Amino acid sequence: MKFLISLLLLTNLSFAKNLEPVQGLYYCDQGNEESICDQILKTYYSGQNLTAIRVEYVGQCGSMGPYTYYCEKGVCEDPGLKFVFKDNRTYYWTNKQYGFECYFKKK
């Protein structure tokens, strides 16, 4: 399953750099852990290039953040978390430390 997800993500990377993710509230549509919280996404650009996102974790998490993740070619990450944009309203999120993963969709 992880191989398939990785393959799909690599296929979409060439398109991801031109994406303009919609800001707002996202929910976990397909994930491997029920405690994954909703996320409020804010985007930052340099020209047309996505350079960073700020994410606040909300819902059952209360409110944590916002945290900033720097981006390159449609992938935003830090040592613990990774966001890969599939399109303007969907992204793949993974918590590298715990192995949680989810496809998030815009509410």
C-alpha cells in the first residue's frame, strides 16, 4: 500500500509545483488513524511558487499551532511531518515518526 501511495505521489510531483492550494479547513478523508485532526491551511508564495504553509490543528485536537512548513516543488515538510499536494483541494499528509497518514480534502 505504501509503495502505491509513493508511486502516485511521485507521478503528481511534476504537476504540484504549479498548484495553488485553496486556504481553509481540511478534513481527513482517508487515513490510517482515527485521531488525525482537522487542519486549517494558509499558503505563502514567492511569485507563483508555493514557499510555505501554516497549519493549525483543530477539532478533537483543540487548537495546536499554527506551525510553519517550508515547501519545495509542491512538497512541504519538516523532520516530522510531510504534506504533498495532489491538487488544489487535496493533499497527502504523513507523520513520519508515528507512521500516521491521510488524504485531506477541503471542507
